[in-house]
Amino acid sequence: MVPISIIVNGKPRKAHVEPRTLLVHFLREQLNLTGAHVGCDTSQCGACTVLIDGRSAKSCTVFAVQADGSEVVTIEGLAKGDQLHPLQEGFWEEHGLQCGYCTPGMIMSAVNLLNDNPKPSEAQIREGLSGNFCRCTGYQHIVNAIQYAAAKGGR
Amino acid sequence: MASSPTLPKLVGSRVKRREDPRLIQGHGTYVDDVKIPGLQHLAFKRSDIAHGRIKSIDTSAAEKMEGVEAVFTGKQIAELLRPMPIGTPFPSPDHHAVAIDMVRYAGEAVAVVVAADRYIARDAADAIVIDYDSLPAVVDAEQAMQGKPAVIHEKFPNNIALGPIPSGTGASPDGKHLDDSAVEKAFKDADVVISQRMYNHRLVPNAMEPRGVVAHYEPGRSFLTMWSSTQNPHILKSMIAGMLGLGEDQVRAIAPEVGGGFGAKINIYAEEYVCAAVSKRLGIPVKWIEDRSEAFVATTHGRDILCYIDVAAKRDGKVLGIKMRLIADIGAYNMLLTAAIPTLTMLMANATYDIPAIRTTLTEVFTNKTPTDAYRGAGRPEATFFVERAFDMLARELKMDPAEIRRKNFIAKDKFPYQTQMGAVYDSGDYEASLDCALKAADWKNLLKERDELRQQGKLAGVGLAMYVEVCGIGPSATLPTGGWEHAQVTIERDGRISASTGASPHGQGNETTFGQMLADQFGVPIEHITIHHGDTAVVKQGIGTFGSRSQAVGGAALHMAGTKVRTKMAQFAGALLEAAPEDIVFESGKIMVKGAPAKAKSFAEVASFAYIPVPLPAGMEPGLSADAYFEPTNNTYPFGCHIVLMEIDRETGEPRLRRVVAADDAGNLINPLIVEGQIHGGLAQGIGQAMIEEAVYSEDGQLLTGSFMDYALPRATDFPTFEMHSTYTPTPVNPLGAKGVGEAGTLGSTPAVVCAAVDALSEFGVKHIDMMLRPEKLWRIIQGQGGAA
């Protein structure tokens, strides 16, 4: 077991993990943060996306020990209290989700997208989502949701 | 006193979803989020060969591993579970939840491990050593029908699971009497006959949440609670109880948040039976969560139907007859609905057209592949594809506009209800209105001009159009082994809030919103005062589930009926309080009042309270405000529409790109157009995905080559242009809402429309038909004159 120390959603967390423990399993099983989902085993689907030190990362492809010393934000840490993040608001307003399984990862990827490019074109949004799969929406309402957040200056 | 605000009517408006706040904050509870003290993890060892005899299984290394609770082989599981039942009345080979001596597809379960955590369970499964005698793999359906290169199930010679069964004009419903004269006459009278072999290839459903099960048998209570990522918890409850020898009162099944289904979560799977049986055997809760690579082989596939189609027509484009010979590759076993899915392809062979004579025959064939079952559209996209592609070929042959040839053959709008040659009775329709809506939206004449201009610039451009009609709102009880009704319950709580439940078990369809809208309008209360329960058999007493685009058309109708019963009773209580006749009572904006006398009013909550403390109890009444209802539809519903696409193909690389996708859909009355739009978007994406990039590919030795997202092209956001959405509204008379269902519609017209566009784009090379999917390499070869097309 290896000791790790990670700031998760603003809160310092110390734990001992097996070296092979994936970050997504550490978040889900040890911290009970079950918003990040596992949708594949080859790093394609993006349902497990979180922010590590401000950049989006697929938490199924990172060992918990690799995140030692870093700051992680998950979907649960995105809203400020009752105040939804503009992207969460956008997904709600624009019907950007159906089954909701890809949604946390989709939103966290979109946070990264808008951080890099606050006023993306539709093509840039579609390109920016290429690491995230959605099987329900056909992506159109997701694009609308991100445009909604961008228009609100939301990051 | 300030007057209360008037509540807007919600049915028909774009209400934001009530499900979303939890899901956008990571607070949804999917199966893998369920935790129970003492939970152990279950993993499967799966066959890595497609066909063979199990010589030996060595579980000793797995058993010795620290943290391993138990290991079961197929033989040991067979002591707990008899072969799995199916839901169709057709003959079927024994299908053990875990293989005993033979494996028949790569991915079939051969052993089970229970361990302290999922990592150890996986390690232990990997440590099981199995020795096989390999047999030749059967991967080609037409070869399989000749018993080549092997016979998969002893009792099914030549691998024929079913058929050939005939259907259509002159065929008796049982298929025993056959009169081909009308069909033969149609082909004799024809000026032109189009004949083509078409393949509607195999797909992997790929809901974003793989399957998963938690089974918790409590020995002290003799009670099993099961969580499963399923579309139909009530069917799961019945099947599990039957297999485990428990009463249905001793099983509670819960479908928590379900991360997509698309038909692949209808089937009751081996893993569900095994988890339940192992939990009962060991007396501990167990969890199994499917890996994606496991899902690719262990969850049912979709489509895979080969069709030889012949269309007989007059030179003016009037179609006289159709023959379709269908061969369905159903994989290694019959699952719950496997055998029934291709029969829907036969049922819908009439499409939107008034065709005097149709003969279809269907043969279902076993191969050494993952079994097929429902996948979004389930049999209907296949029919639509075959007929629409053939109509397109006919139009090309006759040099007719693809829209006009359809118009010439439509079932006229005054012919409904329309009895088809295939035994269906189409409820209502106006196909010409739908075609015109799509043509207008696409600006058809200018679209053709745009295509021609692109061609003049040297580009390969094509336009594709397809109509569809779908059988939905499934379905009268005679058509489903479980019964085809749906159940709902509505309770007005003592404080005037409303609890309701539905057997329609959603996995993204937004029933909490649409059903909330309906009750809000029915009772004149804010939607925020209503909770819709679903997915838990302890709360929702009866139900069938969500598939066949039935949530609204059947489940919604049941809710409406239950609501009406409660409303009637509440009006009686209100009438007693307000000294008015119940028929004069109106419900509006949180108040219950006497029609024409708004001063005579009580709040909704006051009447609710009176119903539970009825002093004095009005004569002839029982206290309480609760009712349930079962809606048994008299027929299916038949939504329809028209999809049009403009495609460009890169002359250098063969890469196809969609420039426009125009959809005109008619799902009858819409409860929530925003949700309907989302459903159609998703369907379009899967329909276009099939045409352009998705394909389950097997090697000659029966290995799924596209067994992960690295190899199977799941559509991404960049694969689509903005969908242009339009609607017509033709209500169904089948249910009181007039709603037809919309979950699958998008997958029907889009697939043939895309292929029609590709054929049009490549018409300069003399192409008449291209089999899906439209791999750039395939198109490039056509451009290079290297064949690959009809």
C-alpha cells in the first residue's frame, strides 16, 4: 500500500492505496464520489473525465498514485453550493443529456474546452468533444449546451 | 388575498427535464454506485474461442488466491440454474447460463469467481485454465445453412433455428397455407423488375453504461433484492423468481439510473441469473459490473439480416409486388426476443406503400457469434432499409425523382386504418404530408441544384431520401409473452402532493418529466408537486417495461387512465365540500372550484385532506385518493416520417461527409417536443452511424475483430452536421393521448437515406447499390474502378 495525498474538490484527502488502483476507482470506492463513471477500458469514452490540476484527464487511465500531490476536481465539485456551473446549467437548459451516464465526463471535458477557448465555434466544440462518447443525444443538444455556457461567459 | 398565479398548460411544451439536476451534479445512482456491507465481487471467465469442446477446467490457482470466496464451473452453476428460458414460442436449444461442455461463441461464460474486490475477482478469473478442443467456427450465415463448416446445435440440422417461414399475400397467419398466385401475377405483369442482395449488417448496441448487477439474498427473510441495469425490472423479477424457485413476492428488482439500453437491456441475461443464484447459494450480496470489452461480446448484438429482394413495377413507377427472402444470423443462441426480431422485418415489408402483393420468407440461422436481440428499431430499420433502397434503385432505373416514385405508391391518407399485406393494421398516417414537409424543409429543388453545382466543381455529391413507417407502442397482449399492457398508479397524498408510479422503466427517456407534465395538467397543480416513481418493483407493483417505443403510447396512456380515475373521485369529494355536482367541478391552478362560480373554491390540498379525514364521509364513498390502471392497447401505433441527406464524398480518399440531414417525423401528439427532438437526434445518430462507420466484424475463426472502442467506430460529435428537425402531427386513435412513440424512429429513415445519397454521389461510376457501412476504402475502390458495388 502506498500513501497518497490529493486535494479533491478543495478538500485535502490522505489515503493508502494499492499501486495499481486507478484514480477513478479511488474516487468512486474510497471517496464515494461516484459521479465519474467507467464506460470503457481503452480510454476512449471519457465518462470518467475529471480535472487534474485544472486540465481534463481520463481518471480510468491514471493511477491514484500518479495523482499524488495534485488537485482533482470531479463533477461533484463543480457547482458552487446551490449555484450550478454555467455548463451544468447549459446541459439542463438545452436537454444536453438523456441517460446521464456520459454527462459528468462530458461536462468536465467541456470545462477544459471553454478554459482553452472561451468562444468556440460549433466545429471547435465538436472537435473538442472527440474524446467523449454519448450514445443517446447525437451530440446536438450537447453542442447547444456548451454554446449556452460560452454565451454566459461560463467556465 | 392575492390571487394565485395561473399555471400554464405543460403538455405540448418544451419543459426542462426534472431528472437533470441530479445527473448533471454526479448524484445519479447507477448499479455500480450501489454499495451494501459485505458485498463481494463476481467476475466471469469467458471463452476465448468461438467453437469448441471443453476438455478440462483447472480452477485450483484461482481458488488459492487471497480474497477469493468461491469459484463455480458451468457444471456447478447448472446445479443452481436450469437452462435459460426464452420469450418466443419457437424451438430453442438448451442454453446454460455458464457453458458446461461446449462453447459456442467467443465471450460465452465458462466459469465464475467471487472475491473480495473487483481486481482480485478479475485476477482469479484470469488464473483459471481451460483446455479446449477447437471446432471450426461458423461465421457465414449462408454457409451455415448448409451445415458448413460445422453444426452448432445437434438438434438443429444445418444450423437452421427457424424457417423458412413465409408471410404476406396468400399466406395464412400460421404459414401453413400458401397461395403464391398474386405475387406471381405481379411479377408477370411487371414492366421492370429490380433484384438485389442487400445486407443489413451486425451492430454492437453499446449503451454508455455497460450492464451490471447487484444481487442480495437475505437468507433470514428468504428474500432477494436485485439491482440491474435493465429496461424491464418487472420481467426480470418474474424470470428470476421462476429460475430460483422463489415466489414473485420474494423478489424485488430495481432498475436504478440506467445508462442507456437501446434494446440490449431487455433480455434477461446469464449474469443476472448467476448473480442471483450465487448470492442465494452463498448467502452474501454480490456485484458484477461488465467491462466494456466484455460488453462487446456478452451483451446481445443487433441487426445482421441478409435480404434478397425483388421488386416488380410498371414503367410509370407503380409497384405491383415485392419478394423478400430474409436470412437472419442470430448468433449462437436464442435469447429472450431473438427469434421475434426478424419477424418484425417481415411485418413491416409493406412500408408506407400500397403494394398489392408481397411475399417474404424468413430463415433464422445459428452461427458462432454473440446472440442477437433487439437493438434500437429492432427489425423495422432492416425492413425500411431493404424496401427504401429497392425503391431508390427502381427510381434510378426508371429515371424518376426518388420523391415522386414514393408519392406514386403511398397508402393514401383516407385509407386508414389500413390493412397491410403483412397482417398489420396501420392506425393512422399521412405519408404525403410527411414527404412534403421534408421536401419543403430541405428545399428539394435547390438541394438538387446544390448537388449539381458541387458536381460541376468536380466533387462527388449525392442526395438521398427515405420514407419510413414503424410499428410502435408495443403492443397488445397477444403479441408479447409477458402481456403487452402497461400499469400506472396515481395517489393524491394527504397534503395535496402527488405520487405516481409507472411500469415504463426509463433509461434516458425522461418519463419523470413527461409524466409529470401530464399529471400537472390533469390536476391543475405545479409539476414540482409531483413525484414519478419507476424502476422498483416494490414501489411500482406491476409493469412490463420500456422497449418498442412504448413508454408514452402505452405507459402514458395507463397513467392518464389512473389519473382520470383519481380525478373523478376527487371531484366527488370536492362536490360534497362545495355542494355542487361532481361534473361541475374544475381543477385549475392549485384550486378546485365550481364551473362558472370561481368564488366557490377549495384549495387542492384542502380537498385532498378531506378525502383522508372525510368528516362527514359523503354517502357511498370510500376514503382516500388512489387508483391504479392497466392500459391494454387495441393495436400498435405506426409513426412515420421522411429523412433526407446531402452527402459529399472525397474523390481522393473516398471519405464520405454529410453536409445536411433533414428529418420530418410524425409521432402523433407530442407531450414534450424538446424530449422528442432529443430522442430523434439520438436515433439519427445511430442510424447514420450504422450506414457510415459502425460494424461488428468477425474473423473466420469467430473472433470479434471490432471488440473495443479502439476498433468499433462509435460515432463522435464530429461525425454529424446539425440535424434539421421538422414534424407533422397525425394522432393515433389507439390511445387517449394520440401519442405514437418516438424512441426508435430516428434509426429508420436515416440509414437508407445515407446509403441512397452515397449511391447517388457515385452514380457516375454506374453504381446501383452499396452494402453498408460506407468505409472510405470501399468507396475509394469504387472510385478507382476496383469494384465493391452492385
